[in-house]
Amino acid sequence: MKTSFVILVSSVILLIGCNFKKDVKRITQDFNKDWKFRLGDESEAFQMNYEDDSWKTINVPHDWSIEEGYKNVEETAASTGFTLGGIGWYRKSFRLNKEDVHKHISILFDGVYNNSSVWLNGNLLGTRPNGYSSFQYNLTPYLKHGDSLNVLAVKVDHSAYVDSRWYTGSGIYRKVQLIKKSPLHIANWGVRITTPKITKEYAEINIETKLENTGIKNPKNITLRYAVQDSLGVSVAFKEITLKNELQSSIKLEIKKALLWSVENPNLYTLKVEVLQDGTVVDNVSEKFGVRSFNFDANKGFSLNGKSMKIKGVNIHHDAGALGAAVPKGIWEYRMEKLKSVGVNAIRLSHNPHAVELLEVCDALGLLVMNEAFDEWHLPKGKSKVYLGDNAASEEASKAYPEHFKEWAERDLKDLIKRDFNHPSVIMWSIGNEIEWTFPEYSKTFNEVNKDIMADSYHFTPKYDSIAIKAILKKNVGANDELANTAKQLVKWVKEEDISRPVTCGSVLPSVSIASGYGKAVDVLGFNYRAADYDAAHKTYPDLKILGSENWVDYMEWKNCLERDFVSGVFLWTGFAYLGEAGPWPRKGLNISLFDFAGFKNPRGHFFECLWKEDSKVYMVTTPANESEFSFDKKKGWEFNMQLTPPPVWKMLRKWEWYKVYSKWKYDEGEPIIVQTYTNCEEAELFLNSVSLGKQKLSDFNEDNIIKWQVPFTQGELKVVGYNNGIKEKEYMLHTNSDEVAKISLKANKEEVYVNDITVITAKLLDDKGNLITTADKEIVFSISDNAKIIGIDNGWEKNVQSHKSNGIITHQGKAILIVQTKKEKGIVKISATVNGVKSKEFLITVP
């Protein structure tokens, strides 16, 4: 009996400690379904036997803030879009097979906002204050196998509901994965790919691999097998190496005549890495990557694969309007394709880590990415309670990441770089945005240096006398410049992880920041709204690499970049309208963008399409003369008088807003109307009811690149025609519409949608002549078949505070969208819409 027991124990030890023969290749399991959720603090909910039967069953990603809707109550604020925070709990029960007993099992959260704590079977796995970081926990020590139940509990503490300057969302708002692998396995984010040498004949691929061993005693005969395939699955490189005592490797492969990744042709390769022990595969991962080179030059600007180009970028926040922060990949595809359609080739991830799915979309579409880590360091920025700029949020309600920065910044920054390292779209790491505003000594120094020339602080050229600036800054800051020292530390941490990409930041006081050492600590200095500084900065610091990191959606911002080779490009604020940073109620967000919340192209989107695309285009909008900032005098010609934003909102918000314009032709008879025409054609001709009102040259409007007319309103058709070399290129028309709905037009961005994928249905209200009804908004109600579900509805308006979790909404300017997700069943999805008894034709979506 004793002998049998010894043999049994020895066998168990041998099974755990020796080389594990059984094939235990990695399994990555979707862990998003059937969570239990409760909004409110449940202090005992981490315990395994806690009763959660009454809790709501949900799937993640899940954002309870957008689900609860917009509320004008004390517990909401303008900065975060008048949505609720609070404390929420998630619980998920699951079982594991007995064959999983020898595996290393972990859970990967892509994002939980915020201050998350995670328990397994009553055991605390860890906490994470940063709501944008991806993180992983090892579950293995606490797991039960076979018939025993495991309970995962997640507490999300977003009690500080105005802890950001923009909408954050709340909850497990990004995907969750359960990962099963051998005790000997590739570490999380453990494969790094760079392309250090590229010629016409071949590309050199450098691959670094890090392994972990959590249970195999003295592993031997470890082999790493590498295989690279092109987009068609054809093998283009292969290598196999044997490790000795180490658990990491660095190898080089060659791809003959490699296809380069670029914004025009985003060619991707797939690297497959297998770990073998004694000839048996015990772990495997796949990583997509691109072969590309790029460079920032202090005189010549930016180049990709040796070709000079301007970065035509936009900033975006991480929300997607009606879906809040819980954004499916299909919506990122929808949004990024729209940005590409107007000539955008880059995005800045403002001002925090974004979803992995968004980076995957950028890789596939050919969009360059500035990947940004922080908006605040250890000192917080002001948060608005009632309206943008009031900075009236209480200290308790606005407790934020700065409280955790000194403890967590290194880990959060390095985890971001590890996670996103292999994405070819990522071309730089940003360590911060407008950090100078949290160090008043910098603003004080700027004001003192420029006190004799101060004007509009964004439109005059400040002094770039580094000796004078340093003297005054030292007086104001003292011996310890925390801003510059922190920047240098952050750059050091970036370089410890990645030397293949430059470090940048968004600086709002570059003249002071360069002198302090902050601006010199980074490789490329981003100028936020400081185009007036370009020439002085370049002259004073000829080795400085300059980029417009945040720019007004304004013609001169682009012109100032285009005319200077040394400026690498711009990032407009913003690509899409975003929630938060708004107010007063019901303004829940800011539509200061190329596209609105629903994805409808704004007039400024049409304007920049004319600048950034070569295809001929003409577009027009209208404004009553008594509302317009433009006025016409026969002697003086056209004049512009900016109308600053009225109180209580910060008056300078107007600098970010577009002109007050309307995409309609319906006013009082004879009323004088200003017509703005956006075009990249040489000339444009305006017709009113087929009568020409004359041609005008675009070159005559070089201050703002907008051709203008003043026209007395007459109902009918207003048409503008664009010409090049006297030949008609494009035309655009506006018609006087009636207010009675005769037809509802439905259109989808994708009419063939796979299971669990997304399509966006656009609805337009038309009159009896087929004109869009822009002047009388109606309630539209959608019907959808059972094999799909509605996950969001919107009309694009920044003052729309209707529920997004409904099948009906009041349109805005005659339009609305419905966001549809298919279910498990293949077949046909049927969608229809009704307005005041008028029903659309049934619209069909195929699920193959």
C-alpha cells in the first residue's frame, strides 16, 4: 500500500515536472458572453458563493454610461458628456475540462474603465487604476477543474464621474479573452518584429521572442519555428532554431522582393511562431506585420519608404457616439474608411491608449498612427461641470489618473508599447498632450518673455530667445523642473522598449518647452495650435523635427504646413465628433470635426476633401447674410468678422468651430443668402434655376480657399459647377424641399455581413421630388427581423440626448443611422422604417 502511494506521488511529480509530451497548443477563447452585471456597490460580490441570480445578464464589451443615457443631474458633468459613472460589478461563472489541469491559464482584459479589481474564486488577482490599459492575470493557482465552478468577479470603481476632460465610458468596455497554453509558452506580447533593412531585392526581418516557463522543470530540447506568409498564405520565409538554457531569442529572416506597407498599399505579412519541446508543439502565436521604413527630417519633413509625403492626420477620441466606449471592430472600419475617403492618411489616438481592433483596422487600411499614452501626468487638468471651460468640477468628483501616475506610469507606458509593437501603422509614441497647462510656471514664463508683444496667444509669433527664456524659467521653476525631468524619464522608458520609433508629444508652449529641455527630450516635437511658431522654431533650432500635432480645421493650418517642407504634417482636431468636453446641457459633445457622431460628412469634411484629394470636387452650403461671419461690400469686397462663442461657454471655442452654414436651400423669399463653395477646381459657376450668376476663380479667394456669392433667395434649384481649363468637371445642387415625407431611403455601408458583424443603415427622409428634407425633423421608427439586433441609433446632432438603445429617434436635418449587429443565424436580415405612416421599402442584408 505504501509502495503504491509512493509510486502515485512520484508519477504526479513526474507529470508536472518533466517535459510535457501532450500537445497543448495555445487556445484563445472569447470570454465576452454571459456575464452578470449590477450597477451599484456590492462589497461582498467578490466572494465565490455570492448570490447574483437577480443581476442582469450581459455580454461584454459593455459601457454602462452610454447604456444609462444622458442625464442632467448632479452626478453628471459637461466634461464627460452628462453621463453617469459610479461603481459596477461583473461576475462570470465557468468550468474547465480536466485536461486543462496542466495548462497555464490567464485572462486578458483589453480595457476596463476604471480602477478595476479582479478576483477569481474569492482570491484577489490584482488592481489596475488606468482605464485604458490592457492587462493580464495568471489564473492557474486558483482554478478548479472538472465539475467544479469557477467564479470571476470584477469591480469597476468609476465613482469620480468627471475624472476626464472627455467621455470615458464605464465598465468592461473592451473584449476579454481566456488564454490556455503550455507551462512553457511565449510571454504575453512576447514577439517583436522590426524591419531594419529594406532593399529592392530583400527585406531583413528581425524577430525577438520571449518565453516563460511556469511549471516545467529544467526544460530541454526547446525549438522555435518561424514561418512568414504573405496575404495569400504563400510561405515567403522559414527558420528553425534550438534554444540552449535561455528563454529568449533574436533571429533574422529575409523576405525576397518584399511588398512594402504604405498608405496606398498596406501590404501585410503573417508571422507564425511555434514552440516545440522534444519535437512536440507546445505553444504557438501569429502576428501580422508590415515591411516599411519611415523617417522624420528636420528640413525635409516626413517620408515613408523613402518617399516624401505630408501627414494628413486627424485626432480622434476612443468613443463612437451612440455606442459610447464599447466599440465593435466593424464600427472602426466604418469610421476609418470614411476618414480615408476624404484624404486622411493618419490618426492621432487622443489622448490615451485605444482599442487593439482600431489598430488592426489602421494596419489593414493604411493609416499612420501616433500612439499616445497620457493626457495628464502627476498634476491634473481642470474638469468642467456645467459648460466647457468652467473648471468647476469638485475635487472628489474629478479624482483621476494623476493620483496614480508616479506609481503606474512606467508600467502603463511600457505595456502600451509591448501590446502595440508589431502594428506597422504605429510610427511614433506620444508621452503626453499639452502637459504645460498643468505647470503654471511655464505659462508664467511665456507671458513674461512675450509681455511686450502679447496678442492673441495662438496667432502671434513668440520670442525664441532660449537664454532669456531659461533665465526666467529658472526663476519661476527653481532648480527642479518637474515637467522636463518627467519627460526625460518617460522618454527613457520608451527607449527601453523600442528604439525603432521616435518619441513625440503635443506641446502647447514649444518656445518655453524647447528651452527647458522638454521639447529636446523627444525626437519629434508636436506643435498644438502653434503654426505661428513654425518659422521661428525652425530658424532657432534647425535640427528640431516639427509636426503639427493638433490643428484647427482651418485652411491656414494646412497652408502653413504645405508651404514648409520642414513641417511633417498636421493632425486636425478632430476626425469624428466626440462625446464630452461640452455643455451646457443638452450639448453632450463637440461636433468640431470632419464627420459628425453618426458618420455624416460635415461641411468642413467636404472642405478638406477638396484640399486632400486629387479627384475633382465641388460642394456648397448657405447662410442667411444676417447670420454669416462673411459680408460683401461692392467697394471693399468680402470681409470676415469672427463671431466668438457667446457666454457662458468659453468664447474662444469658436476657433475650433466651423462657419455657421446649412446644407439647404430654403429661406424667406428675397432674403440675402451667402453661398460658400468648396472646390479643388480652378473655377466655379453658380446657377439659380438654370440662370448663371457668374464664374469665379478659386485663386481669387486665397485667404480662406472658399468661393463666395451673395444671392437673394428664390425657391427652386441652386447649382454650382466646377471647371478645369474651361471644361466642366463636377456639379452639386441644392433644392428647395417640402416638409412632407413621401419616401424613406435606406442604405447600408455593407449589404453582406458575416455572423456577429456590424452594418450601419443610413435613413434619409425625402419629399415627393426626391429632395432631402432638411427643415422638418420627424420621428423615425425601425423594424428589424429576429436574426439581427439593434445596438445603437443616432442622428448625428451634438445636442441629441435621446436614448441610443432604442428602435426610434427624431431625425436631424432629415437623417439618422441604425447600427445593426447580426446574430448566429445565416440568412437574410430584413429592415424597414416608418415615419408618420410612410413606410420604406424592405431593405435586405445578406448573412452568408
